[in-house]
Amino acid sequence: MATGVIHCGICGFTINVKAVSDSDQNVKLEINSDCPNYQKIAKELTELNAYKEVFNKLHMGRVYEVFAKYSPHPSCPGVSGILKTVEVAAGLALSQNVSMNITKE
């Protein structure tokens, strides 16, 4: 099992992802968020083929397809956080913290 906690920034929303894989390919997802867009996304993204998500062209997988239907913010880090959690659950990446620090001068 892999878990991800994504703090999305100025909107103040958080996305919690739990990903479980028994086969290292099929991943079951549980997504919880206070973001109304991700509440809709969570209803559709319940299971994925990790290989199709991770080894597909950018924006071509199921995660991006569902994200595009419900999120008006293409720069939201939630989609990337979900994909990274799926990678770890499927054994396609090692667990490691990821961060973005955005400043304006």
C-alpha cells in the first residue's frame, strides 16, 4: 500500500490518496478530499492499470481523462500526486517526498 497527501496550495484543499496493488499492475484507489472537484474524481478513479497510466503519453491516461472532466485548474498538483502514489503502490517507483516551493519576487 502507498499513501499520498497532496496540499494543493492557495486553494487550501488537501487530497489524500491510498493505493493498493496485489498484482503490481492493477491498483485500487481511495481518494478523499475537501475539494469538490476531487470528490467527483474520487467516484470515477477507483481502480487503474498502473502500466497504462505510468507508461502512457502525457495526458493520455485515465487519471488525466477524469481530471480533465472535473478540474478547472490544469496546474493542480493533485493529478501528479495521484500518479506518483500509483507508481509506488505498483512497485514502479520508490517512495520519496516530492515538493514544490513557488515564490514571487
